Amino acid sequence: MVRQSGSAPCDEQRSMAIVSHLVTAADGDTLYRDVYLRRAADILSPIVSEPQCAASIANRAEVERLRAQVRLAVARQEWARVRELGTRAAALQQSVQHARGTLGVAESVYRAPAVVPDPLSPGLLASCRRWSQASDARDQACAALARLAREDVEMHTVYAARKAALEALSLPGRATPSGDGDARSSPVLTPAADLENEVLMAIERGDVAALEQLTAALSGKEPAPPVDPAGGHTATTRSHIAVPRSLGEPIAASVVSRAAALGLECVEAPAVESSLARAVSDFLELYAIGASAAVFERASEGIARLTLATEGIGLAPDAAETLAGNLALLALHLTINSAGLRYVPLSAPREPVLIESHPEGEEPVTPLLRELGLDRRRALARDDVETALLRHGARVLADRLGLDPLAFRLVCIPAELYARIGRERGWGMREEWTHYDGYQVLSNGRLRALVGGNARFGLFDVCSISRNDARDNTLIRLAVVRRDRLAVRFA
């Protein structure tokens, strides 16, 4: 890993510093993680290319393998072999040592996961080991964005806008004391799920004092469980979800014609019946902010109301139960979209989107797939799909569709779009899974990819599989959506 000739050391150092700031921004502002990582790769590649990074990582692994062989040769007193293996290991070690400074930065870009949980979304901080508080994540991301706005002038406007957006967010977790200046005033408690996460982090830090405070809060000061308004009580914490108006904006005719050449169709997702839309919004706003097993147990009445609402739009009882159950699953268990934010099932009145609309049973290798470097749509692991989207998605949007990658994203089709569009098109009639945008977040922070649409379980079913699972009966169906769809937060 050597600098290209003609690059001044100071320019290289400045570029590496910019790349480091971009990585920090990508971890703290996950809504634009793909933008930051692509920019980092563009700046980094003249200094350290991805193949060079891969070669250095392979050299490091080879050094460890040779060391193990040397130890075995020493034990056997095979001195000629010790000399041969030791010489090779020493030469490779010199290369690894020389590249060590840049290799760490290069790995943080080229080996970065395409999707990570958003530390600023409720309930997700425990999955982001880098920070103990959401405010820390925001502060570091904003500081990185401020430096980037000064040093990477080409994207100054983007960095400044994102810094302002982060600073305007209401963060999950404990509120600051009231403004009367009394440091002894009691903070507003978080939902139980966030307190549980703080307990786990306090244990990990060995912070006994914090642990005592938190367990006291959990045992005696936990917020009252939320209940439906019809029950005659007021929920302690009620979030609000606003569907962005931009989702209903039309897609330009010039974009539609370009999309057709790639195998995409402009489809207006049918409006969700108003009664069901209201029921879904009420359920999410009452329960989703404090997603946890305890909340799930308390939400049985809300799930029953959802089931009645789904039956009211003409669904058969089994389909209504499946839809209500999976809406509850997405709301009450931690799930994220491909931007890392808490997954919010949306019921926009109308939403024009570009989708791969081929009938199920057909598997066209479209120009879009080829642009992404994919030669099939079956038996692909989600990690491979997300990597292809990260590397090529913005270029496809800008060069082939004439869309702004800051405003649109190419993703696996979201679950609710699959259901709304697929209900009219006969999807979900085969015993196959379709990759959905988003992930289930497990207690250890691991992510499992969302899939659904299998005929054995119904059009509305959602489940999850391992990110590296490339099972033969799983396929991809891609969609171009507005980034605002992924930006919706519980507020």
C-alpha cells in the first residue's frame, strides 16, 4: 500500500483525516451512511485502493499462518524450515508494518458494513458499541460534519445541512434537568426499553453507581404502560409519526422512460384504507417508541384492534390476523430499515415508486441487475445485495435515471410496498421468499435480514434470515424510493 507518485505527504494526511471524519459521520448519521462511505472511498482510492487493502489484509493473515508454522517447526527442530518460513514471514511483516497506519483507515471504509443501527433512534443505542449515550453519538457526528464542511468544500452544503438536521433532533434517553438551574431536579425517565439498555451498558462499564440509579428507576419509577385512548387512560409516552408529503410527489416522465430501459416500472402504490391507516398510526404511536418484550405483552388489546381494522377492509380472518401480527412485530421488536433507523411501516395516501414489477415466477436478469454487478436475482445473500447497492446504487440513480442520490435510494422493496402493490398483482403465491428492506435487531446487536411473501405463510408475513444466507428459494425485487421514506422517525 504505497502512495501514488506525485502525491504530497501533507495532501495524503489531509485526505486521510477527511476519510476518518467521514467514517465518524457514517456511524453517527446512518441516514446518509451510504453517501459518506462512497465519498470516503472516492477520496481514499488514489492513496489506498480496495484491491491494495484486500492484499494487505491477506498479507496480515499470511504472517499469522507462517508464525504458527514457524512455532511448529521450532518444536520439531526443523531449523532449515524455520529459516525459510521465518524469512518469508519477516518480509511480509515489513509490508504489513509499513501499511499499518493507512490499513486501519482503509478497512474502516472498504470493510465497513453497509447497514448499522442508528444510535439516535429509540432503543438502538445498545447495538452501537461505539457510544454510551445518544448525545455522544450526535456530538461526535456533528463535530465531524463541521470539520468536513471546512475541509471537503465540494460537499460543504451537504455536511452543513446534515449537521443542522442532527442538531434539531430530539434524542432518545434521559432528558436534561429542567431549566430552573437546579441540578437536583429529576430527569424525565426514558421508556423501559431504553432504561434496560442503559442497565446493560452500565454493567459492561462496571459502573455500580449508575446501575443502582437505573435499577431503582426500573423497579419504582417505570413509566405507566401505554394504553389505547378508548381505554380511558392516557399513555405516558406517545410518539408521533408524520408521513412526508414528498412521498406523494410524481416522478418525472423523463425518469420513468429511463427506468423502463433498466427494467423498472413506475407504480403508484394504492392508498391504504383510511380506517386501517388510522389504526396503524395509533398503534405505532402508542407502543412502538418503547419497543421491548414487556411492551409486547401489554399491547394485546392494541393488536386485537389492529386485527379488527384489517378485517374491516375485506381481508379474510387469517390474513387479517397475519397482517396485524406482523405490524406488531415490526413495531414492538427492534427492526431497522436499510438506513439504520427504526423501521416505521408507512401508509401514505399515494406513493409513486419505481419497482421491478415482473410477475412472480419470472427471474429476469435486467439491465438494472447488470449495472449492480449481479448476474441473478435468486440465492443472493443480503450482505452481497447491500454491498452491490452501496457501490453502484448512487451511480445508477444519477447516471442512468437522472435522480439525485441525496433524495432517492435504490433498495430491496419495503414490506408494506410489497403488500400494497402485490395484493393487486397476485404476488405471494409461490413458496419463495422476497428480500425486504430492513433488519431485525437481536439483543446482541446482530442483524437479521427481513424477508416475506412466502405462500405458505401469506402475502403479509414477515420474518428474518441470516445476512449471509443465500438459500435457493430467496429472491430480490428492487425499488427506487425517496430517502424521506427511510428518514421517518418516532418523534
